[in-house]
Amino acid sequence: MTAQTPAHPDASPGNRLFIARLQSIDLLRGVIMVLMAIDHVRVYSGIPSGGKEPGIFFTRWITHFCVSGFTFFAGLGIFLYSEKIRDKGRLSRYLLSRGLLLVLLELTVIRWLWTFNLDFRDFMLAGVIWMLGWCMVLMAALTRLRPLAVGITGLCIIAFQQVFQYLPQALPATLRPSFTWFWDFIYPSGSEDHAGISVLYVIVPWIGVMAAGYGFGKIITMPPVRRKKLCMGIGLSAIALFLVAGSILILSQPSHPDAPPFLFRLLNQRKYPASPLFLLMTLGPLIALIPFAEKMTGGLAKVFTVFGRVPLFYYVLHIGLIHISALLVNYSREGSPHQEWYRTAPFTWIPKEHAWSLPLLYLVFIVDVSLLFFLSRWYVRYKFAHPEKKWLKYL
């Protein structure tokens, strides 16, 4: 069944090029969000986040594109919104309010959907939505600069992120412990005690990725031929640099007899925090795909576009749905939902003998994404049918 989505509210003849670009972003963002559901079903399944088994390794690896692409396209979306409203003050106010809303959602609604645990003293998560929220707050200031300056700043943060690890060491020893506790939300610096807060996503290098996406907006607004050439050039160059630099790094290190295959070591780049190689690996293909996404049509493209138009609605809904699905699967298999395994999700503690099989993981994923499609399609129609409800742009 294909998605019959309503026309974009700005789809006037004069805005056709803008709308084509916006829909290509929605489509790729929708693909990313569907892939994201695979990893979150995996979290509740007890299947590990990697290993030597190809099925498990690539189930995890394919989802690495999610946070990179989502953050990059968030920056690109900010640029396009800026071009639409042409008001820097209004843009800054929107980013500040939306960013703080995301932080609040992470600490309340999303945290509860992950865990179904109301004891907030027991566990708190600084996850991807937390990170996106604070990045938007920072972008409220950065967008006062020219897009080129913002983009260059973002690339510098990505490339030289290691510098942030050593900044606390420049402080006097008496100030270092308390500052390090704070700084670990920016970039890991060695503090182990966060008073019950698990820091999954730090701000650096992700603010760099969002800023780079904002600067990339200057390319996305170029004429089609020029845009395609630059997207392909940047994307393929990033892939080539990753392959060359990653291979040299692996070959320069001693190999143990029980080490994973070369391909696995090449693709297993550091995600927490995301290394430059990780970002080259994940952003390169996505950038190269942008010109092709603009031309994609048909039912599957429409399905992905539906998801991409309501990212926050989908995200909030999919966490709760996957959690409920896990409880139902556990109950059907073992006679107990085993909610105790998920009190600190996405950090779950599931005995190995209770882990799901990969086919069961993908079955639950397909069922949940199918349900999410119908819910997201309803919300797309509702959102575009009520442009007077300004609060809908936040969800």
C-alpha cells in the first residue's frame, strides 16, 4: 500500500525547486528513521551490538548512519527554514525554544518510554534527543554567522575534536574535578561519576555535524547540475578518504590471531564519541545519495517521505511501541514480560539465554514500522490540514 500524502503547504509554483530539495531530505531522513528502529528493537531483544557473526555485525552497522544523517539533515533543515523565513531573530528564537523542548522531552517522556521506570533517581539518560536539543540551542547563536563560516566551524570541530579532551587539563588542579564533571557532557574527559546520569551522546562532535549540515545548505540551493556534481564529489571523496585512512590505520596496528576480519575492523569505527572516520564512513554515502533522492518516486519513496516529515512524532512513538512489543514477545515466549530487564534502557541487562533470534528481531521490526507508518501518515495529514496550529511545527 502506498502513502497518499498531502501536498506540502509551501508547494507554490515559485517554490518547486525548494520543495524538491526539502522532499529529498524528508525521504533520506525517513530511511534513516526506519533503520533506527532496527537498532532499537535490537536493544530490547538482547542481541549484542556487534561481534564476529555477519548478521549481528551488519544489523548494528547499518544503523550507524542514523545519528550522523539525522544530525546533518537537522542542520540542513535549519538552513532551509532560515531561507524560507528570512528572519535571523525568529530563527534563533525557534531553535532556542525547540532545543530546550527536546532536552525536556529526553529527560521526561522519552526517558519513561525507554524504561517504564518512574524512579528518576534510579536512572537518567543524556541520549540522542538531549544532544540534538543542546546542539539546536548552540545553533541559535551560530546561525547569526554566515552559512560558510558556520560550515567551516563545524568541519573544524569534527576534525580537531580531540582537542576538547585536553581542555580541562589546562585548568588549576583545584578547579579540575568539578569542571570535568560538567565537561563530560561536552566531550569525554575522564570523569566517571555523573550522579545517576548516563551520558550516551556528548555535544562534540555532533554540534560540528549540525553546523556542517547548515553550511551544506549553500550547496543544496545551487542549480541542479552544479549541486549534483558537488554532492557526488564531496560524498565520494569522503568515502575514499575513509577507505584509505581507515585501511592505513588498521594495517599499521598489530593483528591478533582472534581479531575480526579486516572488513569488520574497518567498518567498526568509534561512535561514542563519533570519530572523524566514523563520520566520513556514514556521511559520505548519504551526501552522495542526495541528488538521487530528489528523483526518487513511487510507493516506497512516499512511505519514507511520510516518516521523514514527522521525525519527532515518529521518534517518540517508536520508542514506546518497541518497548511494548518487547514485553509482549517476552510474555508469549516465556510467560513473563520481564520488564525488569528494561529499567535502564537503552542499557538493558538480558541474560544471553533469553536473547531473541535475528529473524524474530526483524519480524518485530517489520510489524512495528508498519504500524508506525499508518500513525505517521495520519499525523502528516492532520499537521498539514491545520497550519493555523503553530505548536504542531515542534512535533
